[in-house]
Amino acid sequence: MTAKVFGEGLNRVGVREIVPDVFWLTHCLGDLAKDIYADYFALLPNPEAYVSDRVVDYPFSAFLFRDERSCLIDTIGPAQRESVMAALDYVLGARPLDYVWISHVELPHAGNTPAIQQRHPNVQLVTMRGGDHYALHGLEGALLMAPGDSLPLGRHTLETVDALFVDHGLSQWAFERTTGLMFAADWGHNLHAPARGECFLFLDEMVAHGYTDEQFLEDVKVNAWYQFPWLAWADPAELAAAVDGLFARYAVKIFAASHGNIIRRDMQRYLPLLREGMCQAASMPFPLVV
């Protein structure tokens, strides 16, 4: 099944069904990526890896469970608002949206929350328990979840996962046991190349287009290096143990990162690459960290 696409350019959002009643909403810049992300990739320690036909896009994603009660994990950013709302209408039809699960309060993750609340006035916000800045971020009355807490939707149940790798306070991940879907927010994302036709593809489809394990490892490494500067103080051995511990606790079959392509097959193939990517990232120089 190809993606159902709404909007164009900066507003372009595609929708794909990962498994029955679980949907991936993701934005892709396509040809605009080479201009918009040029400065970002110039900051990486290996910018030469992201040139030529591997000019890549850095997408924002959300995940929608359509069940007896529906739940949207994250909202994508305000620049994609019109297409996000159209995508929700496309998947939900006349059904209401019951929950918006916010992984953390950054614009690419939570920026469309006010618009969704206007369209679905009875929606319940879900966020991480702890801290005292809920009023500041418009989260008064949110359902506060602690690691291990569950949110039943019907055939699916979302469990709050204590985020291993965070770039913002009050971050939460989610695991759904029926499908084995792990939502890991800003961790573990690869990148896709629009010029290679990789927009809106699952990772196994990218592999069919020539994407390699080596490129996946490189993407995970450099994006972790950029996203998590606290890795300058991290012990690679402890990072590896944390990754192994996570996958020992959860039977992950589908890996859903906010800024990457969905791993829906061969999860055991990618576990050592995710682990090694974090270890390599922690071993890289961090020139802006003193």
C-alpha cells in the first residue's frame, strides 16, 4: 500500500497503515530537503555522507491507533497543521479522537495540540508524570502517566516506557504489546533520501531500494551525536547494557522513531545496530561541550 499524501512542500504529510488500525503519519519535504537541511548536515562530523544522491530528509512523525478509543502519539509540527488535520479526518472518519499522547513538549512533537483540541474538544491529553510546568505548556488537566502505567484502547493497550535517551524533560516512550510496537521518540532514527524514492517507505522497502545496514548505523550514530550532547559524559558499555535491557523487557516487533522510517520486520537485525550506533556516538568528539 502506498502512502495517502496530503499537501505539498513543507506541508506534505503521508499516511500509511503499519498493521491493521495502526497508522504512521509522517511529513516529507521531498526535493525541498536539500535546501532546508543543508545547514543542519553541514554541522555533522561527516557531511560528505549526505551529499550527491543521498541528500536526506529529517521527517517528523505521529502514530494513530484506531480502536474502541483512538489515540494519537505526538502531533507533528505546526507547519504541517493543515495536512495533519486532513490526515486525521481521513483515518478517523466520523469517529472522535479520544487521546493525544505527548512524548515531550517540542513543536515537532506537540505543536498541533491546540488545533486538535479545537477539532476534537473532548480529547484527553496524556503526558509524563512529574515536574510542575503543565500550565506553562497548556497541559492542565492532562492524564499523567508514570512508567509502567497503561492506557487501554480496546484491542490495543499503550504502556508508558521510561525513556532511555531524552533531549527534553518529562519525555515518555510507549509500548503496545499486541502489535509489539515500541515508540522511541527521538532515539534510533535513520534518514531517507527523496531522490532515491524513499519518502514514506518502511525500512524494509528502503532496503529493497539499496539502503544498507552501514547507512543505518551511520544515521543512528550521527543523529544521536547531534541530538544528545550529554553523550559526551556517557559510558558506551552502560549505553549498550541499557539498550539490551530495554529489548529484554519488551518484545519489540515494530520500532517507531519520531524522525525515521518504521522498522516493521527483522527487528533482531537492527538491535545490534541501534546498540552500536549509541556506543559509537558516545565515543565521538563533542566540540561544543566543555
